[in-house]
Amino acid sequence: MAALVLGTAKDNQWGMKLSSFVLGERLRQVVDAANERLDHMSGGRYRLQHDLRKTAGARGRSGGGLGLRVLDAWTGMDRDPATLSGGESFITSLALALGLADVVTGEAGGAEIGTLFVDEGFGTLDEDTLDGVLDILDGLRDGGRAVGIVSHVGELRTRIPAQLRVVKTRAGSSLQVL
């Protein structure tokens, strides 16, 4: 029994500890929830897959059941998340964060995480991807969540109705409500 729990049993093909197996199952749930949003934000191009073989960027024999792969519908190939560009990483990370919030909400008896702040990353997105991300964030806001965006991207000024702008002067900074 100890060998099974520690992941050292000979018939344990993944060399995975029981605790890693449990965490891996939770990661699979988060990935499933994240894919709903990632599909929209990437225009159907990307999908995440829980990978038992290895952790992203790991060089060892086993990743302990906590690996991810990115399936690219355009190329038909899967790849390591470490190979994603800045914008691709941004939407993947945002999708995972929202998926995690969904899983936590489901386990907390429906108690929602009511506020989300997204700090930067929007400058790495092309126009179409930015539209997809903002659609997702608008949907959260329409569903009753508060969504705060911290950004310097000019296009967001036209898309975000309520804004707090930080105005810097020699005498210090002040807030302007728009």
C-alpha cells in the first residue's frame, strides 16, 4: 500500500504519487472549464489537455500528473505551453484562472468569486483576440461579476464604460472617474 501511495509500485506506469493523482484530477477539471473560454478567445484554435506524461517545461521522466499540452487545431499538433507567444500565454492563463474560479465556485456550494482583476497583458493581443477576450470579460460582468482591468492599451478606453484613470503630475498622482 505504501508503494502505491508513494508512486513507487512497479505497476504504476506513471510513477505518480497518490497526492499527485488527486491534484491531477483537479487540474483536469480546471482544464475542462478553461477550454470553454479558451475556445472562444482563440477563435477555436487552441484547446488545453491535461497530460500525465510530464509537467510543462519538465525534462525528467515523469511530471507527476500535473502536465499540460496545448492542442492547435490549425496545425493538428500539440505542444508544450512554454512555446506559446505572449498573447497566446495571456489568453491561456486567463482561461485557466477563470476555469479555476468555476471549479472553486462549483465546490463552494455556488458561492462565486465575484471580483476579477486582470493586470496587463492586453498589449500582446491582436485585434480579433482582444475582441474575444473582452467578450468573455463582458459576459462575466453581465453575469454579475465585477471585472477590473489594469491596462495602458488605448483601444480599451472605448470598450470599457466605467473607468478610473490615474493622472500623474509633479505634485503626485490623482484619480479621475470617467
